Amino acid sequence: MIGSLRGRVVFKAPPRVVLEVSGVGYEIEMPLLSTAHLPPIGGEAFLVIHDLVREEGTLLFGFIDESERILFRLLLRVNGIGPKVALAILSTLPVAEFVRLIRDRDADLLTRVPGVGKKTAERLVLELKDRIQDLTVSTPGGSGRDQAVAGLMALGYRREEADRLLARLDPGLPTTELIRESLKLALGRHA
């Protein structure tokens, strides 16, 4: 499973980009809003990745920060939402705005997203209202701890459990390390 990629942008035609890592070009689909944060062709980029394995091959979805990937994964859990619609949502609405719409139970504004009709918007609100209620959405400047809390909650941990696990770790660790070490603690594999 690919968790992240750092490499040189060699092709950019939103929503697709190709990131070259050690001589291998990875074709990645990204939300349109996120592609604006990429450097020009030839520049180096770091993306967090969600890989989706299907019979016909592996699809890679790239995000500029962990909060986007967490939301993408939450969307995929909603009945009837596939990667295309999840990508359309993230291409239309910034993460913080989407979270606000769900918290406010504003299904009408969600229908402005291509591919999201009234019934789908209502299903999104219904299925995500409890999962997203305590989600701390981190902006790119947000702390690694906030992103780790959001990541653990996306994996099914309650806010209190995530806080308890993270309290035992060095807050200076990178987000991915915080999540990994928290999971080890939860599974009893850490001293």
C-alpha cells in the first residue's frame, strides 16, 4: 500500500498528474482544488496517497494534506459514493467547507457538487453527521497532532481514545508516525 509519494511533477492536466519518483512515473488523480497547490512542471511535490486496487488495476489518488485523504476515505464509506463522486466533492468544496455543510446539515448546498443529487446529499448528511461531528479538520498549517487525531477518528477511534493515545507520544513526531505509534499502543505492541 502506498501512503505517500515525494517526487518531481512531470505532467499536470487536472485532475491527473504524473509524479516521477526514482525514475518511475506515478499517474495520480487529485481534487481540482488541490492541483492549484502543486508546483509547476519540474518542481518537487509531496502527496499523501490513497491507492485503490481493482481487478483492472490500481488507481492512485493524491492529496496535499492528511485532512483531504481522511475526508476522501470517509466519503468512500458512504453507501453509493465511489471515488469519482468523492473526488468531485473534494474538487468543488474545500475540506473545512464540506465539514461545515455536514455539521449544519445543509444538504441543499451539497447538491451543487456535480454528481450529487438531493438523495445523495441527504445520505451524505445522514451517514457523516456523527462521524464528522468531532473531526478536527487541519489546514496545511495545522498541527501534526490535530491531523493525527483526525486520522485516528477516520479509522474508527473516538475522540477521547485518540487523545488518550496521543498524550503518551512525543507531539513533535510527524503525523504519520503519531498515527502509527498510536495504533501500536492501541494494539498493545508498544512498551
